[in-house]
Amino acid sequence: METVAERSRDEVAAYLALAQVPGIGASRVRTLLAAFGSARGAIQAPHGAIAALPGFSRAAATAIRAAGIARGAEVIAQLTQLGAVVLLPEDVAFPPLLREIPERPALLFAWGDIALLKRPAVAIVGSRNHTTYGAEAARLLAAGVASAAVVVSGMARGIDAVAHAATLDAGGASVGVLGNGFGVIYPAANRTLYDRMIARGCLVTELPPGERPHAHTFPRRNRLVSGLAAATVVVEAAAGSGALITADAALDQGRAVLAVPGPITSPTSVGCNKLIQQGAKPALCAGDILEELGLGGLTPGPCPGASGERTPPGDLTPLQESLWTALVAESQHIDALSGATNAPTSDVLTALTDLELRGVVRQEPGMRFSLN
């Protein structure tokens, strides 16, 4: 099977240019390649020959003819500068699970360890405005499966960020699916997480470098989150949450859906409890997830509630570890934390900010902090 490295640079550039034509998805790209033998052949084909293809209008033919290989070459240069790559569906490195989904992507931009895209994976998603309970559940489940499976999520603030960070903290690997192109940090608070994911995980997106996020890109992203995984776990989801869109996509793709049950009085658990009512498997511990991945024989990690003992991430600074220890029992005010660690308030704030960006702690009203 031919890889991108074995293709001519011009052909890859032509494919990239073709794939960026508005309204030309993976199915139409396949039609064009079948009709004209290559992406270059499609761009250079006569206008009438393109318009005569099933599902192609004269306007579409005009747009395809106007697609410039130079734009594709520019994207390749941007990827090279970043250290990222583009994967086409025929490439050996293209995620095999994504070949199976409806509306598979015409291409995938990847930045980081692309070998992770072939490993057993679970998607862990949830609300941006989560509760302490939701963050704790996401942390325990992600850390519990990290030794056996890759954790996929959407790089959003909230449960997504907690799941990614907890996986990396546990020494596991994570894949983040973006609703924007490389070179754009969204949300801005996830800058540290972006760096960690590139260094120890992998970021993927359908969008070219520099493309900013738009409202319509996130539902499209969600189908890739579920598509990369054999099972999707929804941790917290209010009615209408984007996490429920990911669950629906997983069901459409024939993948397993699990949900973390929550209090019936909690708005952020309404979606999860409804999923369980409709037949989703309750995710009570990491073993429930690994069982769905066919990895039930592997050590699943702790179940929520199975033990009151918590352990800090392994790569904390001495000050951060002292703060973590001080916050295990209860939330505390910044002044109390400064006194407990015998450190200047400015240093404590800097350490807490880094922990907050990693999803380890969260700030509460009145300059109080607590563990996620």
C-alpha cells in the first residue's frame, strides 16, 4: 500500500487542494480519483467531464478546476514546519477504525505519535461545565484504562481536558481531536495541554493549519472522537450537551456507548442517566470499559468508591506535591495554602495555575482551590 512518503509531492499537494474545495467530501474525492486516476488528473480534467460525473454540478466542476496545487503545497510546507503529517485513507498509518465510519474523513492531519491511532482506544467525553464529581469520575476512569488503552477526547475545557491530563499523568497515551487547525490553540487555557499532547500523545484534525474553530466544526469533530474508539464513555452531559452528539455518532457507527450514572438532581447528569435508561452500559469502573474493548483480562485500575486513597500525578514539583497533599481532604483558601506550604503567595498561585491548566485542581469562588 502506497504511503504519503512514497507519493509524489505534487500528487499530495493536488489531493490536499482537492479536499479543501467546499462541498467535496471523502465520497466525492473517491469518485474523482476513480474517474481521473489521480488528484492531479481530477484538477486538470475538462470542465464538462467533471460536471458529467454523478452528483457533480457545473458549479462544483468550476470550483475543482480552480483548485490550485500551490495551496496544497503551502499546507505541506506548514505541516513540515510544525513536524506534523497528513494521512490519506489509503495510507498504512491511517486509523483503521476511521475507514469504517459513515462520512469518513477525506484526510487526517496528525501531530505527535501517529502509532497511537492504531492502538485499542476508548473515547471519554463530557460537559465543559462539569461538577467535582464528574471530574473525579473522569480522572479515575481515564487513569484506570491508561495502561491498556489510548484515551481519545475532544480537547475542550472541562471533562475532555481532565481525561487527557489524567491519562498522561498516569503514564498513558492520549489522542486529542481538534475542531480547528494546527497552530491555533482553542481554548487558550489548554496551551499547556496542547504541548503535553504533542510531546506524549497525538493531535488530529480534518482542518488545515491555521483554520480557526467555527460552530459547525465541533459536531464534525465529534464523529471523529467516537470514530477513533471502539467505545465511547459519557461522564457528564446536560440535556443538549455536545457529549450526547458524540454518543449518537458512536451509535451510528455501531460502537459501544457507556455512561457514568449521576445524581438525579444534577443537571449535568441528566444526559448520562437518560443514556443508561435507553440501554447504555453504566461505567462504574475502568474494568467496565476494558471489557467493552475486549481487554477485560487486563488490570482495570481502581473503581470509583473502591478506595478512598488518592495518589498525585508523578511529575509534580515539590511545591505542587505539597499543595496536592494539602488539598486532599478539602478545598482551601490561597492564604491557608501559602501557610501550609510555607511558600510565598505568588509562588503558590503560579503552581496552582499550572495544576489548574492540567486539570488537577480547580479554582472556586473566593480564591479557594480544590482537587478535581
